[in-house]
Amino acid sequence: MAQLAPLAYDSKIEGNVVFTQLDAAMNWMRKNSLWPMPMGLACCAIELMASASSRFDISRFGAEVMRFSPRQSDVMIVAGTVTYKMALAVKRIWDQMPEPKWCIAMGACASSGGMYRSYSVLQGIDHLIPVDIYISGCPPRPEALLEGLMRLQRKIEKEHPLAEQKRTLIEDLSA
């Protein structure tokens, strides 16, 4: 009769086991796979496009997959002047994006209306949708957008997604 060998230490498995918290794993996945929805409305959009070039390489941050479908995006980058005529379209696209979602206001016009103090220009996209990161400049350089993405990644790192899901579930059940 064959005798079974006792379980021995397997050195092949040693490097493949990771212990972490579920929140930390979810945040790591979210922050390293940001899919931007580019809302290029004016001259800042040129700098947004330049950030995807090989010189600046936005793909180092996992954000090179620019999606032009709101249902496949999780970061809206509002780049440029938001007029009242365009504001409803921006809001509709924001509402179509799935949770969790974040917003970056790129440039002086998206952040505060810029130099346009007129009846037709929205004085900051934060009047319409919540903004997580503001990038200053007119127009801001691609490096500034990359810095904004890194700050957004640090913000995502500190979130507690399981606690938020639990809170919303309790609110839904109590309503």
C-alpha cells in the first residue's frame, strides 16, 4: 500500500500570497485603472490631447483609455469653457456615468469661468457637478493634468468603498 507523503512546504507558492484589506485592494484597482471621459470644450482640450502623447505618457497612470461613452468612464475631465448651452449636455453625460465617478476641472474656464464674465458662460463647473480636482492655468500644461491625476489617485487611495456601500444599502432599506 502506497503511503502518502506529508504535506511539505512548497516554495513555489511563497511569493504568490498577498494579505490585504478589501478596501485597500478595491482602491488600488480603482486608482490604477481610471478611464477618463474627455469633455474638451475649448483650448484646454489641446493640452488634454497632448497628455496622451509619448512625451507625457498618461498611460503610466492607467488613464490612457479615453472613453467617449459615459457608461464606460469613471473620470470626467472638463477641459475648457462651459457655456450654458453646453452645460445641460455635460450634466446629462455626468448623470449617465456609473458610480464611483470623479471629476477634474481643467483650466481657469472650467474652474471659475476664466476671463469670460458674460451671460453665456457658466462660472465654474462646480455649480453643476461636484469637482474633485481643480487644475489651474490658461491653458494648463499636460504635466499639470498628470499631477491632477496623481492627486486624484491619492484621494481614491483614502476612500472607504465598503463603508459607503453599507451606508447606502442601509439608507435604501430604511426608505
